[in-house]
Amino acid sequence: MKSKHHKSKSKKFPMQRFIKVTVIYFLLFIAISGMIDYYALMVFNFLWFLTLSIAIAVPAGYYHVKTIRHDHMDDVADELL
């Protein structure tokens, strides 16, 4: 008779998928901030936009990997990276 207690397998965090998706989000946020704030780039340092884009892309990539199964963003990340 089989035991009702099974070992719970802990899922390994898909680091490669996380890095790919985070890079795509980073590029997306840089492009959007560059298009919206073209004139602000002349006033502000571009390092602010890079820092802000990284700060937004990392949690967005983590959220994407943890909650969303497989969508178009994953296809783009696999194709480009």
C-alpha cells in the first residue's frame, strides 16, 4: 500500500529564464523612458534612467517568472537571447 505522505519537491527557481526576462524588461523600460523623456535626458544624467530601469526590471522579471507561465515575453526572450 502506498503511503499518503509524499515528499514535497521544492521547485528550483529558473534563474536562466529570470535573467532573460529581466534583460528584456530592462531594454523595454530604457526604450520607453528614452522616448518619453527625450528632453529630460539633456537635463538629467542618463545614469538615473539606467538605475531606475534596473530597479523596475528586476522585480518585474521576478514577478513574471513566479506568476506567469509562458507568454509572448518568454518567446521574445528566447528568440533574442
